[in-house]
Amino acid sequence: MKSDSQSKWRIHLLFWILYYILEVYLDFYWSRYQFPDFKWTVRLQNTLMLELGYFFVKIPLAYALLYVYEKVDLKLAFKYIFCIFIVITAVFGHRFLTHYIIYPEIYDVTETLDGKHTSGFINGYVAFNSFMDLIFMVGLIFGVEITRQKNQLKDQISQLKSEKLDQELTMLKAQINPHFLFNTLNNIYGMALKKADETPDVILQLSKVMRYNIYEAAEKTISVAKDIENIKDFIQIQKIRYRQLTVSFTEDIDHPSQEISPLILIQFVENAFKHGVSESLGEAFITVDIRLKTGILTYFIENSKQQQPHEHSTKIGLKNIRRQLELLYPNHTLSVEDKNNRYSVTLTIDFHDPTSY
């Protein structure tokens, strides 16, 4: 709130400086016709003084109207009446300043309508001139303030959307990590029951993967190279468990430091094991092909599966990944092909897409 207030007053200060320069220029240009015998230095000095004098009317008028517009809780009709009263009061103040101070004290002359006929304190012509001068200023200050408020509102909405997006992604990742850990611990438990010699190696490998999930995945983005390394570690854990598994992993990356949201790609591999390899009765296979060329990622994964998978398979990971892709990469393409004995997914992400998170 403090920074917003400081920004508001900086903008308003700049407005009044620019408005003062504009009014000085206009009045100085006009004064050479009304006071042709005055030296330009005298006219400039007088113009600078009178425009400062007008600020004693214009600034209170501007902020009185802004206060009524923003703060006063009245019915619309009463607000209009209140504003009209303020403007009429300002017109009288403007006329008093012009007639009794500016002309006799600054110009040292009597105010006239056309340079010949003396002007009274108030009449239709001079009142209209004062009214137009004040309304012109009010229109400008309202335009500046409303524009400032709209820009501020846009920034606040953008910040809220970003915070909401971060919260939703954090919740999705929180669902992913326990799910992955649960599946892997089940694998280790099975190996421990069999007293497999590879159990310590798998635990060490799991420690490396979990370190990635806890520390690296906490970042908004990570390099594609690190994400692929995590996938390889995960597959290595699973290969020890599933002896009748054939894994084909190919990669072609032209920009390893390309940033990507962590835990995006690993979920497809996890689903391939969870709902494919682990449910296969005989030999199983997984094929992973990942390519990154000129900012376009193409990710293909295919796995064997039973012809009649378990009906209660939840596929939490796939559900989450769809939502994450909607949030992070709105213009991605994701195609899923589910055949009798195999399941494949093809994902394409264009990192040049300006709508990407």
C-alpha cells in the first residue's frame, strides 16, 4: 500500500508540473495580444506568478472532486449536486483571484473584457471562461487518476493470477511427489522381502531421485538436461525391479540448458511403469524418445500393457500432468493412443510460445 501511495503522488506531482508548464505557455502566448506594450520578460514573470496563484483554486478543486468521486458514499444524484456546488464555489474563487489580485496586483491594470470595456467581478462571459479553465484541468486530472487506477488494478489482477497459478502448481506437485515415493517404496519393499542384493543400490538411487524432487523440483524451472537425468535415475531404479523389462531410451538435445518446469516429463514415465509394466504378466517394454530442436520439445513414450487393465487404476499422474500443461504451456499438444497391448503418449512444447509460464 505504501508503494502504491508513493507511486500515486509521484504521478500527480509530474502531472502538476506538466500542467503548469502548459498553462504558462498558453497564457504567455495569449498575453502578447492583451498586453502588447509589456516586455516579454515582464510578461513571462507575470505569467509564472499568476499560474502559481491559480493553483490555490485548482488544486483544492481537483482533490475535492476526486475525494467525492472515490470516498463519499452518497446517492448518485446527491454526488452530482455536491460536485456542482464545489465547481460553482471554485468558479467564484477563480473570479475573485483574477479580478481582485491578478489584474490589479500582478498586471497593475483593471480587468477588461476586450481590452477596452471594464469587466465586473462576475458576468456570463468571464464566468464561462473561468468555468472552462477549471473543467479543462479537472478533466485532465481525472483522466490521469482513472488511468493510474486502471493500470494499478491490472497489475493487482496479474499478481493475483500469478499467485493463484503458483499455489495450484504447488498443490499439484505436492500430489505428485508422495505418489512417486509411494510407488517406489512399494518396489523396495518387495525387493527387501526377497532379500535382493540390489536393495542398497536401489535405496541409494532413490535418495538421489528424492533429492531432485525435494530441492530441484522446488524451483519454477530447471534445465532440460537435469530433468532428463532424473528420468534416467528413475528408470534405473525400476530396471532393477523388473527383470523382464526392455527399455529403449534415446535423446537428441541441441540446447541442454533450456528451462522447463520440473516433474513434467517424469510423470509419463511413472505412469508407464505404474499402469503398464507393473501390470504386465510377461515381458514388458518401455520406449522413450525425447528431442529438443530450435526451442521445440518433442517427447514420445510408449509402453506395453495388459489387454484388460485393472478397472480401478486411478492414473493420478496423467490427470495432474494435463492440468499442469494447461497452466504452464497453454498451446502445447498432447496426444494419447491406447491400444490393446500398448499405450503411447506424444507431447510437444514450443518454448517460443509467449503464453508459456
